[in-house]
Amino acid sequence: MSPLKISWKSILSKPLSSALNILLVAFGAGILTVLLLASSQVIEKLNNNSKGIDLVIGAKGSPLQLILSSIYYIDFPTGNISLAEAEKVIHHPWVKRAVPLALGDNYHGIRIVGTDTNFVKLYALKVSKGRFWERDFEVTIGSKVAEEQQLSVGDHFYGAHGLTGSKDIHKDHAYHVAGILEQQNNVTDHLILTNIASVWRMHDHKDEIHDQHHQEEKEITTVLIQYRSPMAVVLFPRLVNQSTNLQTASPAAESTRLFSLIGVGLDTLQWFAMLIMLIAAISVFVNLYNSLKERSYDLAIMRVLGASRMKLFLIVIMEGMMISFTGALLGIALGHVLLEWIGLYQDSSHTKLSGFFIIPEEGWLIFGGLAIGFCASIIPALQAYKTNISMILAKN
Amino acid sequence: MIKLQQVTHQFNNASSLAFDDWTIRAQEQWLLLGASGSGKTTLLHIIAGLLKPERGTVSINETPIYALSAKNLDQFRGRNIGVIFQRPHLIKSLTVLENLILAQRLAGFNKDHKRIKQVLDSLNIAEKEGVYPSDLSQGQQQRVSIARAVINRPIILIADEPTSSLDDQHTHIVMDLLKAQSESNKAVLLVATHDKRMKDSFTHRHELT
């Protein structure tokens, strides 16, 4: 019959109000867990995908759109650029690596990316089955693509025009799966890679009918740039803007901008969750404070039976802390379940959120839960400590 | 055994109450008589170590109890003094067994299930071990509260108006139980009452005026 057990029994003896308090704490902690987990996963995914990419060059338009379309493959590209114009800057000595991207087709919503071996080096890709693409119309597919579309080495499929939808299918050439990539846990798991010539030839056939001269000026969508020296950070974008008609965008700067836009919403939610936690604390306090009146006789009897003042203090404080601790644990568990559930309903597979993900901040959440319980029960506990037993027993 | 010397209690409204010196020897059974408001409960609380008097000393087994530290006094009370109140006042969230284990643990003893069984047996409520107080009759609750008071084999058993809400028949039963329990535990019995029905059953009487 330790203080802990007495507190626990007391919680069980009033199940409704205890459950309400636990739920309040759990609700607040749950929202905070979802926010923490989601933002840390999004940041991790953003960083993981833009690793090693210092600059994106593409057609004029929104720089954020440029980043979203050519690093995260979620928005539409700003348009195409002429390969000749891009060539003017990508051979500059500040550039360590330039990765051309030709977007435009998809297979069941998965983007087909025309690129070269620099892409493989940039993301340090390896094949788990088969080999990298070599000839035209050969593709190497991401691990998730193979899994979700049930494609294996040797299979053929037709790409569709555009980045989504499968109405306008390129029936002239079939793509041939040459290899499957090892899982990278970034966006490359969800891409189909081929050479740029395949993308050009896929569209050339049509162009021959409409416009015979088109073949002369070859176009790509964007170029991903990796710098050789830090000096380039400031100077290279300026150089591109001065010498060409192209647009540059820095992934770091645009991610920060994107986050500052979403950040307001996140902050609001966070304050909302804190407010719920505060209400939970007040509710725990009111509950303990009220029940103390009923329990004052119980506590006095415990003193008669030999309990010290300190023991009564502990019994009350532990009751508050147990409620908030249980609530925090429950909330964290709920947060994980909720996030996994949200993930199930997300359509873009490579930005999917997972509930099976633990971050150190959750430890702080549990600590915060305990602190709330302590703060809410300190005043009732002090009252229990100061109880004048003789007076309470005499009142009877 | 118990010695009160020049005990005076000061109330909040500044009136003070001086008690006569009183000596109680081991295993004596005493009745504390007095009209309501004469200070019976106050005196009982002073003897039980619940209320420190303004002046004077209370010694139990040669120990001046109010010279003990607060924590030691709590422990001393839990181990040596059993108190029975007018109403049972069991802890509602605990079963009969748990209420009795609590009494053992709070006094700093280990849980002793054998002793609990023995005491409940002697009070004829052995089968109520796992029951919550709210499911017991008033009489059964009173027995449990007696069990709780004697569970640690106290040297003093104090009862404050234990029969004031009982009819004649139950008054006799409770008094017999108290006497039997104090005898079998070799404890001093000290009963405060204004109940005339009990006057004749005690040889030692201490009257407050």
C-alpha cells in the first residue's frame, strides 16, 4: 500500500472525471505529437531530397515552382529551356556537376525523367536488379515504382504525355525496364529514369508532322547544379541571370521560404495544443482541489494511522502526475496512430507521412506531461500537507 | 503507562481549558465522561498525539510524545495508538483488506495477512475481506474500523463516542467488542462518551467538568 497505489486507487474510484482529465491531456499531447512528427519528417524529406543540389536552373517563372517540380517532383515545371542556352553556363569552372532533366511524361502518375549519368552520381544511386539504362527507351525504375506498379526487369510499358493522367499515351515507343534501383528513401524511389534522347525521340515523331525545324533546337526542362566552391553561392546565380534568359532558384532559400509560409499555420496549431494542455492542467487542478474536501477526512485518518505529512503530499501530487503521465503516453500513441492514418490517405507516395517514427522531442512531451501534473497538483498537495487533523476529526 | 501532567489547551477564541492530571496503568479500561463541549474530544486528541497542548506533558510508556519530531510522532501514533471514531470513516476507494493493509503499512510495519485474518475472524467479518466499504452495513463498517484500530496491536485503544448513533442492542455489542479487543491485545481502553447507558460497565471513570 504505497502512496503510488493509494493515488492509483483514488483515480480508479472516480473513473469519469479521471478519464476526462486523461483525455484532455491526451488530446493536447496528441496534436503536439502529430505536429512534431510531421514537421520533422517533412524537413527530413526536404533535406534528404535536396542534398547536394545547390541551384536549379530552368525557365522563367516562380522559383518555388522550379524547386518543387525538379527536386520534389510535386508541381508542374515552369516550362522548357533551350539546351544551347543552358550549355552557356553549365561548363563554368565553379560548377562541379550539372544534371540535365527532361520532364514531360508519366506512367500512372509516376514521372519519367530524362537525364544522364550525373543524376546517378548526384544521388549516389545503385541498382539492386538489372542495370542502368544504356540505349534509348531503356529505363531504370525506383524501388517503390517496381513495388507499386509490379514492374520487373524485362517488362515493357507505354508512357503517357503530361505529368499526370494517362489519356494521351505514346504508343510509338514502349519503354523497356533495364533495372531497378536500390531503395534510397528519397524521391528517386518514386521515379522512372531514362536518357534525355528517349524523351526527345518520344516527342519527335509528333514534331515531324507539325514542325520540321523543331528538331534543331533541343530543349530540356531544368538543370540541377552542384557547386565546386562556396564562392559560387553568391556569384553564379548572378552570372546566369546576366548572361542568359534563364531563371535560377536555390533549394535552401526556397525551402526556408516555403517553411516560413507553412510555419504560421504550424505555430497556430501548436499554440492551440498548448492551450488544450493548459485547460487539462486547470481541470486536473479543479478536480483534485474539489475532491480534497471530500477526502480531507480520509487524509486525516491516514495521518492517525501513522502517515507523515510528506506522505499525504506525495499521495496527492502523484495522483495529478499519474493522470497527466497516462494522458501524455496515450496522446503520443494516438498521435502516431493518427499520423499513420493520415499517411494512408495521402496520394503522393513519396511525401507520405509515417507513424512508425520516433523523435527525441517525444521524451520532452512526456516530461512536459509530468510537469503539468505537478503544477496542477502542487496547491492541493500543499493543502493536504498542512491539514489540521484534529480540527477535521473534531468536525465530524 | 499514560501520564498527563498540567495539560492546558488554548482554543482559537483565546479561552483555555486546563485538564486534571491523570494516570492510567497498563490494561486498564477507562470511561471519559463529560457533557458535550466539556473537552472530551480535545483531551482524546491530546492523548492520541493529534493535538499538541499549549502547556503540560503527555507521556506514554515514559515517552513524552510531544517532544518527538513530527514524523516520529506520526509513526509512534500509528504503531501504538488505535483510534475508533463515532463513524467508521473507512477509505472508500479501498477494500476492507486494503484498508487494513494500509493501516499496517502506514505504521511502518510489513503487510501481515495472517494478523488481518485473525482480527477479522475475532470480529466475525472474515468473509468481508474483498468488499468495498460502501457495500457493508453500518455495523459491519464499525467492526472494520475496530479491526483497523487494533490491527497493529496498539498499547492504547481510544474510542470517541463509539455508540452515540447506535441503539441499545448495538451499543452493548460494540462495547463488548471494544473490551474484548483491548483485553486480547493487552491494550488500555479509553472510551469518551456522554452516553449514560455505558456508565456502569466501567470501573475506572474520569469525569470532565
